[in-house]
Amino acid sequence: MPTRRARRVGLRLAAACAAALLTAGALGTLGAPPAHAATAPGRNDFDGDGLADVGAVTPSGWVVLNGLYTNVNLQLDGSDTALGVKDLILPGNIAGTAKNDVLVLEAHGSLKLYTDVSADRSAYDTTWRGTGWQMFNKVLAPGDLTGDARPDLLARTPNGDLYLYRSTGSATAPFASRVKVGHGFNQFDQLLGAEDLTGDGIGDVLARNTKGELYLYRGTGDAARPLATRSLIGPGWQQYSQLFAADDHTGDGVSDLYARQYDGDSYFYPGNGRGGFAARQTSEPRVGDTAAAAGAGGNGTFGKSVLHGRTASGDVYQYLGTGRGTLEPKLLRILGGTDWYNFHAAPLSGQPGGDLMLRDVNGWLINMEPYADWPDLSRSWNYNLSLGPGDLSGDGRGDLLARDGSGNLYLFRGDGTGTRVASRILVGGGWNQFTAITGSGDVTGDGRADILARNTNGELFLYRGTGNATTPFAARQLVGTGWNMFRQIASPGDLDGDGYADLVGSTPAGELYFYSADHTGGFKPRVRIGNSGWNAYVRLF
């Protein structure tokens, strides 16, 4: 059995979790400190017991740090919530101060540093802010790679280039200019900084490919060549939807690992000090539901993990994702009527879960989220289909797509506020061949938003996002045939917690099927998650 420390790292953050402080049961079982609790604080030790703590972002936007006795809900920049958090990174002591630090990567591409974070206070202001980080699909904290006893950062681009950001020890200018240190890292769907797995005091990196092979990249301590040639730890790791860097949770001075299955069951792998792991142990409670855990190996994601259904009378129901490929019971979101139609969810702003839009009978496009105070984004929204798949232009801000009656598809760039869109850009014509167009995030694993389109023959095509507003999609790729069996298809975002956008389809008989992304641009075999009643919706989105 794992230690009490290991058992308490559950990170079971349910989609319904919107409370200010998470309870002990939400993050795991808390117990008495181990005998070595008086050791000097190490990396990510926020409560001073000498053992690494865990962090996560809840679905409602809270940043939470969990120590042995404490659950601290951070107030960042004067806000009770950290809306727009794409990834939470716990690097250790970046700024050279007395306590450890926290990095927050926002959906719009800002990376913020918060210094001297500890369990005895919760309110923090930004000490440094860098922009343009949306160019990377993964930012990770491996520990000290250069041998100067300061933790560094690695960042990966969609084309697989890997860059080193060497730590300077300054709170106001924490990183030196980036240096390219590798390529080909886009083959990995899990990439995580593991701190020290080998006992040499230098940080290491773990990487899993889509075949399920897990590799170790040992840190060298040389800034010019910080990672040694990879070595295979073993196959069979594809059963896990997320791997989590745990640092040292057992107190033996060696980093450990957590792994979460698609059904939410989680396991603890103690590090063996030689770059591998001892036999896995069950971790309770389950590392289950929708959450972004600090140190997770998947790409940071932001947007919806929710499905909406609109009835013929205009009522809109909401189904929150569980993080296990299923949906919570429905909630009535809007009591509608024929005056409102063309609803769609679009992550235009920094709001978790996206923004719910509607078009009225006068052709006004309105953001109906409370924060936006119902602004009209357009008073001439004369389109027969619209959706918000995420950032299509590469600026870190969510965009809209709309199709007119002639089959022309247009891109509308968002400004990140959810209240304005720029003038339209023509994507191309011929889009009226499709009976459904959907998308809500990244299907392929490159960190860019994609869309899917079904034609009248039932063929489903993938349009990979390019990150370029003038040519937002690469040439289409056939995903499969037979998709006309579904009355409606829609992307609910990431429903199973692996960081990839998934797909659902409803049959004329009212069944609902779930398709999990297979991490290569396609989907795994379908799973029925609804037995009846889904034919009541004239549109899923």
C-alpha cells in the first residue's frame, strides 16, 4: 500500500465542484504526517512537511494547492477565482526566495509567476508576466536541467520542437531567452517534468507516445544538451488518460508518478531511484473527474467539457462531463421559445466551459453569459450555422465560424473578452455539402483547435487547425464512413480527461454514443452512454 501521503493525492475534482475550498475528501485521504515530516522543504512543498504537495484547477476555475493538512484556494491578482487557467505548473523555487512558486498559464497565452506561495496565506499578486506562450502546446517543469540548482522550464511547439528556458533566479525576469534543445517531441501525447528519477540531483523528463510506450529522458546538467538519449521504461501505458508528475510523495528522495485510467481509477508508481518505477499501487480515492492537475502530461486545455441539447420549443439543457466519458444528469439552462435559436457554446472569453451564444429572430448574435451582460456581438448574423471551436488564429483567443446560405464559411476572430469579434475572413466555399460541422478543441494532439464535418453520404472529415487566420485549416482527412446513422453529431470537448476533444452522436431512436479521440486524429470504437430520449433535441452542441 502507498503511504498516507500517497493515498491522500486523489485529485477527484468533480464537475460540480464550485465551492471556495475543496474538502479533504475531494483531494484525497489526509492522515498524520510520516516520521520524516520535519525535513527541509523540497520542490512544491507548500506546507513545510518536507514532502511535495499537489495542485489542480477545478472546472469552475479555482486554483487549489493540497498539503497534508491544508487545502488552499488561491486568490490570484485579487480574484477569488483564476478564470482562464489553461495549465498549472509547479516548478519549485524559481525566484530564489524562501518558499516555492507557482506558474499559471492562461488560455490567452500569458504565463504568470506567483512567488513565495505557502499554506499560511492565499492571496497573491503577479510578480512576472510573459506573453506569447500560446505558441507552445505544452509547458513543463522538469526541475534543474542545467546543474545550477535552479529549476528550469521546457516548452514544446505543435511541430515538435523543444525549447529550454533556463532559470535566472530573478522574480522579475525569471527566465533567459529560449534555446532549442530538441525536435520530434510531437510524437508524444504525454510529456511531463518528473524532477529527479535517478538520484543524481538533476531533473528528468517522461514521455509517452501514442503506442503506449513510456520513455525516460535523463537530465544531463548541461545547458547545451540538457537531455540524454531516451531509454524505454516499458510498453502498456496507453491504458492511462493522464500521467501526473508527483515529485517525491514517499519521502525517500526519489520522484514518483500517478496514472489515471479512463474510468477514473488511479494508481501510484513509487520511483525506484534508477529511472524506473516499482510495481503500481492502487490510489484512493479515484483521480477521476474533470480537473486540470498540476504536472499532468497532456496538453493544457481550455474550453468546454459539456454538451447542450436544444428542443424544438427552444429549451436548452446542459449536460456536464464527468471526466470518465459520461455525462452528469441534465440541467435546464434556458426555458426558451421560438424567439431564440441557433445556440452554440464558444470559448470566446476566459470563462471555464465556454460561452453560450444565441441569435434572435432579428439576426442579432448575443452572448448571454452573465459576465458579458448580454452584449450583441453582431446585429447582422445572417448565417445558417455557427460554432466556436476555439482558437483558430493562433493568438490564444477563441474564434467563431459561420456559414451563409451560399455555402461560404467565415472566420470571426475573438478578442478574448467574449463581447466582440473582428470583421469576417472568408475560409472558403462549398461548405453546404455538409449536414453537420462541429468542433470544440484539439482532436489531433498538436494543441490547435480542429473541426469535423459530415457530408450527405455520411462521410466524416477532419479539418486540422493550422493556427493561421487566413488559412485556418489544412486539407481535409477522411475519418470514416457511415456517420449518417446519427441524427445529430456534436463535439462536447474533452469528456474523458485526456486533453483531447471527443465526439458524440444521437440516433433517430434516441440513443447517444460517445467516441473518444484516439490521439491520432481519429476516434476509438463507440460506447453507448444514453439509452433513450436524445431524439428530443433538434440540435446538439
